[in-house]
Amino acid sequence: MTRVLVPMLSEPPARPVGGVVRAFDGATMGTTWSVKAVLPVTTDLAAMTAMVQRALDKVVAEMSAWDPMSALSRFNRSAPGTWTVLPVGFATVLRRALEVAADSDGAFDPTLGAVTDLWGFGPRPFSGEPPSADALDAARAPMGWRRVTLDGDALFQPGGLHIDLNGIAKGFGVDEAARALDRAGVRSYLVEVGGELRGTGAKPDGQPWWVELERPPLAGANDEASPRTLLALHGLSVATSGDYRRFFDHAGKRYAHTLDPASGAPCDAGVVSVTVIHPECMTADALATALTVLGPDAAIAFATARNLPALVVTRGPNGLSERLSPALQAMLDE
């Protein structure tokens, strides 16, 4: 069974005049990126590839916890009581992260850097075992999004604050790649970075960019009936947070990479994945994480109150089950 999601549009995407679909790709943020775009046959794909790569490399240089010389790493090492003027992109992402943190009552928190390292999901070496209670308490002591003071593009270090933008930077990378294509005059494209997507325009045949929403790996026979879901992306982005993407197993228990700021431990609310559709990929990325932390009931309530298209997948004794927010349900082409 295949479900089709069609967003309401004020007008259909214009069919491009001339051009063919060209594809190019690369690597970034420990994953891969790809672009499909309607371009003249004479387009220099090497130059287009380099252009998108530069946009993504800039995001890494500003916000990577794995690069010790990134702007984020330098801030995390800064002395207590000092201010750091952030690059524009970093400041933009942090502002949006703080907005999502406030709106979700801290379910999304960009100050989990030290805790993320303890659980083995950051750049530091990991023992393979969950951290001790004492180590976790020590790492959590200086965290908290309310401790973040951002004055314009200047960020204050109160002492021990470790910013972590892994839950939003990849989405911002998608947005930056899209903006680079916009500046180059490309009017129809599909951008993907590590599974996060943004599309606009139409293909030469007039069709939009159709994408299949990510589904968790099947956990049992009952999950075979889970429908494929196709979405027409025009001026929209889609991001998915899933407990199967990054995890480790210890003593018979699986620990996923999405951490609950309230406990400092991996989420254990039964949510397998959350997919969010939004015009801006960095916002979709952050909201997918926030809804995962909130848990299935609160996630649907949050999405309903904000008219947010969201798909929440949970795991129960009978396998996987799905819940669609009203805004996503309204997109279904019955």
C-alpha cells in the first residue's frame, strides 16, 4: 500500500523551460549529500558540486563538534566570563535552536555537548558502557538552554557550557545548499543531506520532486503492512529522527542517540521515529528531535496545536504503529 501526501499550494510549481535532470553528490558531516536539479545540458557539474560542497564545508567549519578548530569547538573551550562573536550561520542556527527549546519546554536543548560525549555520540573516545551516575551529574550541572545568553551574534560563556547543534545543523546544511543553488539561478532541485531533504520546483515533465518518507527497519511480520508514504516536495523540507540511526547496545539494552534533556539519558518513551515537514529544514530537524523527546501523545498534541505535519512511529507488543498529526492527515490524497 502506498500513501500519497500532497501539500496545499497556492499555485502549482512552474514547469522549467529547457534543461534536464542532472545529479551530483559528495560527503559532509560524516555522511553524504546529493542534489538532483533541472539544469542545462551544458552545465559544468564539477563547478556545481564545488559550490554546494563549499556551502556545506562552511557549516562544518562553524558548527562541527568533531573539528577542534570549528567556531563551536572554540566557544566550548572558551574561558568563563568571556564573549565570543559567532559567525552568522552559527548565530542563526543557535537562535532557532533556542526558539525550539523554549517552544518545546526544553525537549530540544542545544547545550547537551558534554552529556552527548559521555554517551558516546560525540567526538570523544567512548568506553562502550553507559556513564556512571556521578559522571552524568557532573556533565549535566553546567547545561541548560536557559543558561545561554546570545546578544546579537555574541555568545556568553558562563563556564562549562558546551553547545551541541547535532540535532539541527544537518538541516541547516540542507538549507544552505538550497540557498547556494538559488543564488546560482537554479529553480528546480531536490537536496538531500544524510536523509534530510528539501525540494522546490518541478521536473521537466511537470511532476514535483516525489520522495518516500523514511521508514524504520522492520521489526516483525506485522510491520510488513506499514505503508510506503510518498510526499510531493515543493518549497518544503522533511527531516526524520530515528532511534535506529545511531545507537549502541550494552547488557542486552539498546541506547539511542537522542537524549532527553530532563534526564541526560537516551530517550525511552517508545518512539521509534518522528518525521516533520516544514518549509525550513533546520526547523524540521530540530522539531523532529523535540517530538521524539516529548513522547507519542505529547508529540501529536504539540504538532496539532501548531498545525505541524508530523508522523510519529512507535513500537509496541504488536510491532510498529503510526500516528499522523491532523496537518499531515490533511495532505493525504484520498
